[in-house]
Amino acid sequence: MAEIVLENVVKRFGAYEVVHGASLEIVDGEFVVFVGPSGCGKSTLLRMIAGLEEISAGTISIGGKVVNDTESSDRGIAMVFQSYALYPHMTVRRNLSFGLEMNGNPKEDTARRVARAADILQINELLERRPGQLSGGQRQRVAIGRAIVREPQVFLFDEPLSNLDAELRVQMRVEISKLHKQLGTTMIYVTHDQTEAMTLADKIVVLRAGRIEQVGAPLDLYDDPANQFVAGFVGSPKMNFLRAEVVDLSPNGITVALVSEDKINLTVPISSDVAPGSPVILGIRPEHFVKAGEGDAGLRVAVEVAEHLGNTSYVHASLSGETIVIEQPGSRHNGDSEHLTVGVSARRVFLFDETGNRLR
């Protein structure tokens, strides 16, 4: 079993605290993604699980055993780094076998593990090449293979695809997802790319400034964000946020007025106790705008740029000085139009208070 439990884990560098009491449970066999902006503490948290960073307080357990004082090599983990970290003077075969050889692993078992990893990753034809003769994607496969041969309880990935171009990143995401299904091993993956998080994860851990903001399945975070930060981070293009003010409370919900030239009122079907006159933030995803004349209100916006991607278009527009993105099917929008009117459905929007907390 390779369940992982973090209890009130803290990391300090001198007087500066970078991880603030993180608590988390990872079930055996789960694919968990740590996601957040640069500097949020996700890589530091991963390195503490790996034993590459000492924890300042709290406990980390792997397979029911507290590993605070356990050496990294004895934790049953294997880590894949962003930089590949391959030995340039060794062949691929030797890169895969070297760690096992240094640990005194029997030759027959080492050969079996290398052959198995090569089969899984389809790199048999690369075994006699050196890293300098490989593409970026091939090097990343070798780096993953070096982790596979260790037959660990847990795989740790630290932004492994950030050095690859866009096409290769998509390809390697698929490869890693297949690998998880094939091995069934617990995997923790760090990225700042929320698209990677949404497509790979069984469970996403969203971090900000060293704190866990929300944990959940990808679509749960997408459909039910706990606060404005999570709402804005999960989803691409990100959620639009518009300034509004509470006008009235009724059994039907909260009526807000958008701070715009059109003075549009919208009654959102939620029951939070918020005082009339309070400023709020209205959030709506680009794909949740509807056709003009549909929905509960209409917005007229000034078009700045229209991006046509074939199956969809993203219209970047201005509303009372704020830039919003509107998704439209196909190439519906005429790029020469200066204005666009779209509908807004009250059931597809979110409300947040001034501190960013979600109103429900």
C-alpha cells in the first residue's frame, strides 16, 4: 500500500515560512496533481515528500509509516525531474540500469527491469544511444524509465513537461496517463499548467502562497470552486470577473447590478446573507455566455480581438474598462464587428465577496 498522509506540514527557510500547515490524504493508486502559480510551494511540498527537503513541523506518512527521518532512498519513491538529469556519457540502457547496479541489485533482475521499462515506454530501439542523440520527448521517456526500473511505491513528477514544445507536451500527457493506468501506482505530479492538471488528475490540490486552497476531482473544482482564486485558476481561458453591487435580497436569490454603463440587474439563485449595497464580484466562464436574446440579461461589449480556432472562437472584449473573454462556437463572430451582444444566464454565474470567498 502506498497511501500518503500529510498532517500539518510546515516548511521554513530561516524565519520565512513557505508552507503553512498543509494537511492532505492521498489514496493508494491515485494520480494527484499539485497545481498553483510560481512560488506557491508545490515543488517544495513534493520535495518534502521525496525527502529532498526536511520538514520544519508536522508529519509525512507513506504506507502507514512516518518518514520524517527516513532517507529519500528508503522511502519507496522515484522522482522524475524537469531537467531529465540523465548521464550524458552513458547509453540509455546504462542510464536505466546504473542506479540499480550501484545498489548491488542482481544483474538478472536489473536486466529484467530495464527490458520491462523499455517495453512499457517503447524505447527498445533507443537503448544503445546516448542522451545527446535523443529528442526532448525521448529523453523524458528515458527519465521516466529510470523511475520505473526502481519499481517504487510512489512516482513523483516535478514539472516534467515544461521543457517540451506544445505538441510534445500533449503527447507526453497521454503517455503518462497510460502509464498510470498500466502500473496502478500512486503518482504525484507538480505543474503550474492547469490544463495538465485537468487532463491527468484523479484529484487536484490547488495551492496559493503555501496554503492548500481546495482539493477535489478536476470537474468538481471546475463546477464548484471554493473561492475566486480557484475559480480563476482552474479553467482555460480563465473565468471572467466583473464588478457588481448587491441591490436586493429575495426568496429568488440575490439581485446584483453590474458596474457597467448598461446598469444591468441579474438575480442569482443563491441564498447568502449579504447586505444590500455590498460590493461583490460576478464570475462567468467564457463558454457560459449565451446567444443574444437568451438568458436573463444581455451585455453589449466592445470587441478588441477575435481569435478563430476553427471549432471555436474566443472574443476578447471590453466592458466598462474590464477585459473579458467570450467563447463562441465555430467562427460565428465577424472579426470586423466593433460590438457584440451576448446573453447571461443567472444560473451559470458565481458570486464572490470582496475577500474572494464564494457566496452560496
